[in-house]
Amino acid sequence: MSLFLPQLLRNVLFVFLVFSGAVFLSITSLLVPPVTQAGEIPKINRYIQNGGYGLSRNGQVLFSKNLQKRFIPASTIKLVTSLAALEILGPDYRFSTSLFLDKNTNLHILGSGDPFLVSEKVNTIAQLIREQGITEIQDILLDDSAFSLEGPTEGSENSTNPYDAQCTALGVNFNTIPLKVIHKAKVQSPEPQTPYLPLMGQIGKELPSGYHRANIEAFPPQEHLSNTLLYCGQLFKTLMQRNGIKVKGIIKHGQVPQDTPPLLKYTANETVRDLVQSCLLSSSNFMANQLYLAVGAKQYGFPATWEKAQKAMKNFIDTTLGLSPQQIKMVEGSGLSTNNHITPEAMLLVLEKFRPYASLMPEKYGVLMKSGTLKNSGVFCYAGYIPKGNSTSPFVILLNQKKNSRDKILTILYQQ
């Protein structure tokens, strides 16, 4: 009995301590504010009314809020488009423009969606034509049949702003036109590489004095052609004439007849890797959606359509990224549409996949990242890589709210 009593006391004492500890924990839990989600950084919460963020390291999410909630990403969705272009088209893929000369010396120009067909390139093409011994042509016929788009880019307002420029198989200077409007509607070209064109004078009459770079399709068509094709044709005509090639006929729209002999094929110097870097730096909606459409054409054949691009991107998201429709929805590739959605969790995965191409991203505040902004819709986003020692930590900030506090949130994430 004397041996049993101490053991009994020890058991009673153990139960008392356990009970007391439970009561202590229960009491202290009332004194400590509850954590709404594991991994949150409390001082960030004051900056978020409707948004989410995530910071990962070595493949593990360290801090996050609303990790699995979908938000409008704006231009940060260009990272998904760029990754698909790099993986499907290939980083070394180059766009081309083909030219044909028929028996009547009509010049046919066939586009394939080159997003970087600028004035300098058109001048080079004109020089190459002249080097073939050609000094005179009749009509210029423009073939844009490689694209068959069901409508404009979703989210585009068709404003004069260059970010609203529409996609085409054959377009020049990102389908935007440079103008210098002087007093009394006198118009000049402000670029030495882009000559004055008649279309500039017509459009300039509708703009105030000053320098402009305008979405060409925002203005009523001046002739039987779309402004996009007329702009392209006038640029080719003027630069060919500068290079000693007389153009006697008119600019027309038409497909290249099958038996027309090829004259030359101009392959761009820029690779998809180069185009992605330029697209992410300039945040060009036009370039992003040209790549988006090219991915669809690569997977399902020409002509490129929005439907094929959406189908190709969905397949890429499902199979390569392993993401579900609940995690990401893409209707176009630039971020213009507010019907694009992505979760912070999905963007972190995209960033992990994008690591081999991280150097293509622009740098801001010492951080490689892509921003995304739709001010009228209250969308302010960042996605990229915070430097940490010899490595980097992927991060994403998706805010769909009136107050733009992404810089403050980035500063706090940078310190983790």
C-alpha cells in the first residue's frame, strides 16, 4: 500500500498538469489574435482589400494570402503566353514574310504574323528586291490570309492608344502609326526610318497638335482597304521607290495565286526568345497576341484563329503546367481582357517553369519581374523573382482593388 500511494499521487499530479496546461493554452489563445491563413504576413494584410500574394523558395510556399483564389492578372498573364511560345514555337523560331512576282510584274506580299515587321525591315526587303534586278512593278497585292480572326482582341476598346492595336497576319510597325501634327493639321513623320505616307495626312487631321503613335484601326478606313493593309502597302511602296523601284499600279488586297513564282522569303533576325524579351519589356499587347495566335497555328494549322489559340493554350496549361480551369482561365494572351483569371498559386508554378528564361524579364527595383495594370478596372499586379543569396524566390502580387499598394507589399516580401 505504501508503494502504491506515491504512484497514485504521481498519476494525479500528471493529470493536473495536463489539465492546467490545456487551460493555460486555452486562456492564452484568447490573448493572441487568430491567424486567418497559415503563412500570412500580418503587416501585408492592411494593404489588401481584394487580392492575394505568394512567395516561394526552393519549391515551397513560405508566405501567402488567398493562394487559391482567382484574380484578374492584367499583363502578368504575358508570362504564360511567353512560356507557351518558347516551349511550343521554340526559342529559336523566326517569323518570315514571303514575296512573289507574277508574270504581269505584280508584287504579292504574304504575311505569316511577324510581330516585328518594322520600317527598317521593310526597307531591307525593298533593297533585296532591287538586288534581284527589279526596277519596276505594277500592283502591290497584300495577302493576310494566314489569320482568320473572328473579331478583335477581347478586352480591346479600339481606342487610338497603341496598346489597343489589333492583330493581323500582315502588319507593319505593330499596327501603330507615328505622327507629328503641326498647327493647322500639317502632318509629318517623326521617325527617320518611317517616311511620310498619305495615310498619315488623312489620320493627322483628326488629331490635335503634338506627337502621336496611334492604333491604325481606330480611324475610319480611307479607301477600299483596311487601314492596316493600306498602311502596310503605302510603306512598302514608298520604301521601294526610295530604293529605285518604280511602282506603277495600285495597292490591293488578294491571296497569292498558287502558280505564282516566289521572289524571295524574308526571315526575321529576331528569334522567339528575342521577341519574348521585347514583349515583356515593352508590355506590347500586340506582340503578345501575335505570339498567342502563332502558338495556335503551330498546333492546329493555319489560318490562325482565336479559337485555335485558346485551344492550344488550354492544352498547354493542362498538360505542361498541370493547372486546372479553376486555377487559370485565358481568353487572350496579352492581359487586356478582364475575363483572364489566375490564382497566386498557379502563377508561382508558372514562374517555376519560367526559370530557364528568367533573364528575359525586365528589371525593376533590382527585381526581375513583369507588372500588370488595368487602372480603370482596379488591377495592379507583379510577378517575378526576388534575389536571395545566390538564388531567387518566385513571388506574385495580384490586386483587384482601387488602391495600388503593390510596391508596399513587394517591399515587405523583399525583406523575407
